[in-house]
Amino acid sequence: MGGGNEIIRGLLNIYMKPFTISNVVFWMIFSLAACKTKTSVKAEFINPATDTVTNIKSITMKDLVKTYNLLEGQNIETEGIVYYEFENVSICLSNGRDGKCFWLDLNKDLMTNDSLLQRASGQKFILKGTIDNSSKGHLSAYLATIRNVYYLKQK
């Protein structure tokens, strides 16, 4: 009777070997496909109707942090690290979020893609908008608000 069990084990080994190898190959290919790198698509949102403003002050984030109080109501263009997260839509001087950030209020006609912005969060962007010192953003945690952001382009 012991011979029958050996035959069954032998048959299982013969049939299971290709099954196991094909499973391993399948999972290896599946794993490699899942590890593909991020897409190189850059986030770019521009409201062409509003991007005709001609009196724009181009300013570095470093200078904006120093002089934003003097720029009330002015249209500015700057470059910094943009965060697009839950309760944090801002542009900051650096990655550290060291309090040198401005709340962003996007133009209502700016057609954005939340998914793309969330993936690009923490990256460098150029933006255009208007300085509003009367609003300090969510929980008043920001230096000021950049309102009516109508130009948002990832570097």
C-alpha cells in the first residue's frame, strides 16, 4: 500500500513543478510591472483668459517672504515648493515647511487635476496670483494668501 502513496507524491511533484515555476515567473513579471517609475508628466494649469495681466512683479520666494507686507493687492509671479494636500494648499520657500509659506487660493476658473497636483505635491512650481495680507490661510498658519492663482506650472 505504501507504493500507491509514492506514486501519488511523484505525480504531484511532476505536475506541481511547472505550476510553481509558472507562478513564480508570473509574480516576478507582475512585481516588475508594479514597480514602474512615476510618469514624467508635469502639472501645468493656466487660465489663458486671466494670464493676460501685464503688471506682474516677478519676485523670488526669499524676497517675497521678506516683503509680502508691502505687496498687498499686487500681482506677483514666484517660484517655490507647492504643497497640495488635505488642509495644506501652499507655496513654501523650502521643503522644510518652516513657516515661510503662503496659502494658495486657486482661481475658480483654473481647470486643475487634483490627482496630478497631489502626485506633484512637494515639487517646485512657478505661479502667478495676487497678494492678500488680510487672510492668513487655513488656521491662520501662513504668512498671507496668494489669491486668484491663475498660473500654476511645475518646473
